[in-house]
Amino acid sequence: GRLGDAFFPMSASIDALGDIVAMMRAAASEAGRDPDAIEVYTGAMERPGDALYGAVERLVELGVSQAVLPAYSPDKLAAIGQDLVSRFG
């Protein structure tokens, strides 16, 4: 939070992510930066379907702006992307 314009705690579990993001935002504030201006990226490694949708909902609540998905075939990845956009915008 003191130096970067983005934060990417890839290996953090969703349960731990809230505390980690809070620490980053506190460090940004202490450094005189706007903590909300720092984008948060992370992974969403759940399988497509309800588990992924639930994970994305939790990530949105934590302020995550981008999530990286596992590698899938182009067709499957396009279908997942379309489904996520229709659900979450």
C-alpha cells in the first residue's frame, strides 16, 4: 500500500484476503495515499459453476477489481467469461 498502484496477493485464500487487503489499505493510509485508489487483483481458482460464482461474490465484497482464472480451452473460457459478465456485469 505504500508504493504500488495495484496489489496482487495471489496465494491468499478468500478467508485470509480480507485481513490482507485491510493491512494493505492501512499501510497506504499511513503513507498518505488513498487506499481505495489501489486496485486489488487475485486468483479465483474454483471450478466454473456455483463455487466460482460464490467466490466472485466474496471477492467483489472484499474490493477485488480483477480475478485471474485457471487456464481452460478458449471455447470454455469464453463461455465462463460470458456467464460471469451476465451475472456480475
